[in-house]
Amino acid sequence: MNFADNLWNESPQSWNAHGLSWEFTYSDLTAKRTITAPGFKLDIKITDTTKFTSPHLWLEAWAKKNKSRLPSQNSEAVTLELELFPSPKPPPETVEVEVVTDELTEEEERDRLFLERKVERAFYEAGRALRELRDRRLYRSTHKTFEEYCSDRFGFKRRHPYQLIDAANVVDNLIACAPTEESKMCANGAQNEMSPNGAQEKSSTIGAHEKTRTIGAQKEMVANGAQILPTSERQVRPLTKLEPEQQREAWTKAVESAGGKVPSGRIVSDVVQRIRERTRVPNPYRVGEVCQLIAKDDPELRGKGGCWCIVSEVHEFSCTVNTWEGEFTVRLSNLKSLEFSEEECQEMKVLCHRLHRLYSEEMEGTARAVVEIFGKLSRPELNSFEEKLLEFLEAQKY
């Protein structure tokens, strides 16, 4: 039996450990999980199934805390009778050992797991919401830019909303590579919050409508088998530097390094660094070079595919570029050199400055369309008509 697999729903299971024969049973009717041995009856809380991937590993953790109750490794005994009374009084045949705590009701257990999932999903939900607010420009009735909106409405610094959006994109990528089945395990190895007959649980202490909607959304975060999904933006941040396939590879290795649990940001960062060193290639671009933007799957470049830009900073795996619309940091895969000469690059730099000074979100529609056309020129010079048109727009002070 491979105890590395998740075995919480397989019953019965039997194995020998610590001089005893143990048996695990699970009741579909009561959802109760129990491990028994001669002299022992151990009831397992639902929350423990989120910490251990099998009854065998749960027992090992319990045994470390209760060594004195177990027979010596050198003992030939195959059963255990706890001598709670000294001789000459005869000991009882068996004594049931049960972990006694302030137990939660089944409804409280469901509420706890539900709320824990909400906490773990907070960064992911925020990133998805911010992405939609930005892509649909739902801030335009009160603010000129997305950054100003996020600062005023949420108190975010300029980069933070983009970090959350990037993190949500990575989680979407991790989810996309695994089927979403209700019988699989959720993030952290926790089971879907579904009743035994498959109906969605509703709580009197938590709004039924909200809970039903959120549990439905949780299916998106279900991973395949023992795969675990991130629970914070810090864990995901290092993955944003990689291509989608490398993100999945890095996350899988990070989970393995963490012993099958959610890895820390440091572990993820170490794995990403090893992958980047393995695939390290020099940045081929230089400051001042004119390139064409390739949007691909980068939402920040939506609508900018085909525009030219000028490299202002060269990083190890990305470049900061200037366009007529503003400054962006893009991956190397989102750039294509236009192979202009130094003199042509200088001419394009001047044109970029003129267009950037001219552009504003309040521009009249026709004027804005003209500027966008200039922003997609594939040649380094304007013809006489284009030059006169640009001068006319500058004279109007749009």
C-alpha cells in the first residue's frame, strides 16, 4: 500500500506498526474516521485530514506524542493492555484511549473549513476582481487611471494591484493543467465542502446564498490528486518570472520540497532560481533599441500588439520600454527588434517623446485614433503628410 497517496476515503485499511495491528475505518453515513488497535480507539477530527495525506501518517504523528502508551520496540507483545492499576489488582482487559478536546459540531466544522478556504482564496479573488476592473475600465467614471483608482479606493501602492493580478494569472495557469472533479482534493488537501449525497451544505450561521456561490467558485481551485494550490500572493510572486509551462514545473517541485504541503515563498523562490539558472540566456536587447510589442497572453499589453516601443532599461529576463501611451515592463518574449540603425532609433525616440507629450485620455476620438496609428508605424520616419498632421495636432494642444 502506498501511504503517500491520499487514503482518507478508502476503508477499511490495515497495517502493522509499533508492535500492534491497526485498522482504519471510514463511515460514509456518519463521515466518522476511526483508527483502532487492541486497547486503542482513536477518533480522527475532520480538520486533521487537511494536515495529513493518509491515516498512516496521522498515526505516526500521534505515536510521536504518545510514545509512553505504546509497547517497546523490543517487546514481543502483539497486543497492548494498559496497566492502570498496580498488582495485586487485576488490570482491565482493555482501555479505550481517545483524544478529548473541545470538539466542534459538524456544522461548525463545515463553517470552519468554508471560512478557511475564503482566507486562502482572498488573494486569488482580489486578483481576478482587479483584473476585470482594469480590463473593462470600470474605474473610468471616477478616475483617469487604474493606478489612481486603486490608490484611492483600496489604498494600494502602484505595483500591488498588478502583483495580485499576476498572481491570479499564475493560479489560473496552475488550475488549467488539472481536471476539476468534485471527488478530488481542494487546495491544502482539504475535501470539497459537499454533503455525503453530493448536495451543497448550507449553514445557518453563514449566508446560504453566499456560501453556495463561493463553494461553486472553489471548484476552480480544485487540483489533481495530491497537487496543492497557493494560499498567498507571496508564494506565487517568484513564478511570475517564468513561462506558463515552467510555472507548473516550478510549483510541482516546490510542493515536493515542502513535503507535500503548501510551500513557503522562500522555497518557491529557490526552485524558480534553479530553473532560471538552468535556462539562463543573455538579454539580447539594449537601451535605446526600437522594438515591436507582441501582446501574446499578457493582459497589460492588450490592444498594444504591433505598437513600437523604445527600450529604456534592460533586466535579466525583461525590459522596461517607453511607448506613446506610457512605460511598461515586459518579458523578452513580448518584444521583437525592428533592427533600426542608431540614427533611426534616435529619430524614433524624438517621435515617442512628441506622441507621449501629445497623448491624454481626454483626447477627442479622431485625434486619439491618429496618435494610435503613429504608434504602430513600422518605419523610422514620417512622410510629409504625416508630419503636417502631427504638427496640426500639436498646435491644437490636445
